[in-house]
Amino acid sequence: MKTIFLITGFALIAFKPYAQPTVTDYDGNVYNTVTIGAQVWMQENLRTTNYQNGDIIPNVPDNVAWGDLITGGRCYYNNDSVAHASVYGLLYNWFAVNDNRQLCPSNWHVPTDAEWTVLSDYMGGLSVAGGKMKKVGNDYWLVCNRVQFEQRLGSEYIPCQRQYLSVLR
């Protein structure tokens, strides 16, 4: 079984007095941001192919090879970059997420449990936070119970595999 981690959808800016409207990764991909409470998160799925020092993150589409990795790796959802890259971004293993060469854009990092708790508390708690952030409709969700998130915050999110989000330091 392939275990994947996706830097996705949003990333938190901590202790920043103003929100950057966009953030750019090493590859030059530009991501929109959104303020949620006192945090600013990326609105789009991370799709970098390089660590912040320029080293390439290997693309590993084979499930067996993926399972044997002891270094960073990336792949596309269903190994289909054409159909899925623009929607889901890239999928990363934990070695890539936790690498000191930094997967996230400069000055951003993977959020802590405490930062996730701040987000979910702001959204009304774990039982309702996810539903409030869902993209309207059933294109990506079996059931959409999002409540006025788009109108309040100007953003909405689509599903992904296991996810880890990037955060500004």
C-alpha cells in the first residue's frame, strides 16, 4: 500500500502582521493565500518538484518502490499528472515533508498539531470545520455540508489524500 502525504490547499502564516496575497515555491509556482482568523493559509495544493535548495524531489510512481523509500519522494494522484496535477498538486512521502532542505516555499513550514487546532477551533471545532471548508457541490465530495465558508473567507477546498499543510515561520 502506498502511503502518501500531500502538501495541499492551504498553508499557515504565523505571526505575520499582514497577509501576503500569494507565495511562490522554488519552481516558480504561485499560490494564492487566504486569511482564516489570525492565520494565513495557502489556498492551493503544493506542486513543487524541488526542495528549496534546488535539489530535485524524485518522482516515484511505482507502488513497490514507493513503499521501499527511505528518502524523499513525490508522485501524482493516480500517477496521472495531466488529469490531476492542477487539482491535487503533488503527493509527497513523509521523508520529503520532513526533509531539512525544506519542501515548503521559503519561510513556510508544515503546521504543528497546535496550529491545526487553532484552525479547527476558529472554524467551530472538529465536528464542523471540515464541512465548512468544502468546495460547494459534489464534484469532489460525496456529501457537501459546507456552510457559508466561501462567503465568509473567500475560499473553498477540495479533498485530497492524507494531507500535511505548509506554514510560514
